[in-house]
Amino acid sequence: MSTTTTLEQANTTTWDGGNEPMKASYGKLMMWFFLLSDAFTFCAFLTAYGAIRHRHHAYTGAPEDFTFSTAYWPIPEKVFNAFPGLHGVDLPLAFVALMTMILILSSVTMVLAVEAGHRMDKADVQKWLLWTILFGSAFVGCQAWEWGHFITGTEQGMTLPDGSVFHGANLKFNQYGPVLFADLFFFITGFHGTHVFSGIVLLIIMFINTVNGTYQRRGHYEMVEKVGLYWHFVDLVWVFVFTFFYLV
Amino acid sequence: MAAHSHHAHDEHNVGEIPPAQTKGIWKVFFILCAITAVEFAFAFMMDAGMLRNSIFIVLTIVKAFYIVAEFMHLKHETKSLIWTIMIPLVLLVWLIIALISEGAYYGDSVFNYFK
């Protein structure tokens, strides 16, 4: 018994492991460093996007006369102008605006879950985690629709050299413009979507643990906080994808 | 923490949950929504060009600041942690700008060398 007491005292001093560098726990620090390394990956995507876009001609005519052509980079709002249930209506960027709102909202419900965790309010943590899971799933669903629409294409399509008409886009053909435009769309939004999906899986694990009272027994909800960091990072990446893929 | 103290902790928390402090969170939410709305206003009311792109990038960085500083709580961490995260990120932004502009120059010179 006395040995245990001695150990507990020794471990609290600075050079005995009782000190937390930067006043953040090990897990939180590691999450920050992981997110930093993830930022490197997304920066590589953005660099590739910038360099490839630079190698293609920009569309120089009036925006009203814009038609799809592999000769120049397309105007994003002419490509992403569809909305579920409103076929043939020109609604530039409306659907991506909805997706952005859903993701920002999911970020807010995530902070609310973390805040409830600080107050040890189990019921509130459950409620806000559920909302976050719901909004996150809604976002992934929207992205699936967006991909589906992009792959299916428009009626007009693109005439190939052999005379046949190709609709939509895949990794080799793209009716909206240069092939690399479609490739970058699939890789960048796909990589981001994978992150959102992993986030939802983590959130579901958090929810199950919260319901089981694991964190209440542990005395803190730091695990929710760490997953929250990851979730906000995913939102942060979307802010950049949104700007560079849809707006610029 | 020793295992025997957990039970006491559990009982301590039952029945006295402090009220939620969510004012600041919703404020950040409205700021993010407002900036996104402004971005859409620029997207539809202004012709494409260098100036509009610069406005988009500045607004994006403002949004990123609010997400990282408030939602990810980085603003309220210790100075050393803030710099540990910020310095590599700033260098990354520099890397992107450098690679794109140098890459554009190098690409142009390689493609036009034999013309």
C-alpha cells in the first residue's frame, strides 16, 4: 500500500511523466499531429489541382455563351447546376450550397456535443452526437447524388471521334470538359467523402460508448473531443474544396 | 486516476449538471453562414477574374480561422501548441503557391521549348 502512494507522488512531478506538454493530453496532441499530416495530403491535392488547371486553357468568352468543350476548363457553376427533383432547371451551385450548410450545421452540433461532455451531461451528448451523425450522413447522401448526376451526365452529352455520343463522365471520358477535370473531381471530393464516412463511423462508436456510460464512468468525455477535432477538420477541408472546386 | 475514486466521481455528477453555454457557438455558426452567403453573392454578381478569386480566398481563410480557432478550440490552447500547428500550415500555404507558380513557369518553358 505504501509503495503505491510513493509512486503516485513521484509521477506528478515535471520530469517523472506527471507533466503534460502544451497542457494538452497525449491523445489530443496526437490527433492534432495526425490532422496536420492529413492537411499535407489535401495540400498535395490542391497543388495538383492548381498545376493541372494552369496547364489547360481558360474559357475566355461570355459566360452566357458557354458550352462544354474539351478545349478549355469548364466554368464550375455551369457543370454543377442541378438539384434533386428539379430536372432541367438551371440552379447554379444551389445543391452545393445546401451541402455546405449541412456540413457547417453538423460542425455546430459537434461542438455542442463536446460542450455537453464538459458538463458531464450524458443526455445532451447523446442528443448532439445523434444530430451530428444525421447531418454527416445527409452530407454523404448528397455527395452520392452529386456523383451519380455527374457520372450520368446530361441529355446533350459529347460526340466522340467515332460518332457515338457519350453522356456524363468517368476517369477516361468527360462530357463537361478536359478528362482531368473529372479525375480531379472524383479524387478530391471522393477523398473528402471518405473522410466524412470515417468520421460518421467514429461518431457512431462515440454514441454507443456514451449510451453505455463508458465516458461517464471514466469521468471525462475527452474521446468525444478528439473525434470532434477530426470532424471539424473534415468541415475545414470542405471549406477549401468548396472554394477551389466550385467557386474559383 | 486510481480506480476506486471513479465511483465517488459518478455519484458526484448525478443531479447537478450546469446549464449549457452555447451563445458563442451559435455566434460562430451565424458568422460562417454569413460569409458563405457573401461568397455566393460575389459568385453571381461579379464577373470572374483575379480580383474575385482573391476575395474568395480571403473569405475562405476567414472561415478557416473561425473553424480552427473556435470550433477546434485552438485559440484557447497554449501559445506553443498554437505555433506548433500554425507554422507548418503557413509553410504549406507557401509551398502550394511556390509549386503552382514555379510549376506553371516550368511547364510553359518545357511545352514551348521546341516551338
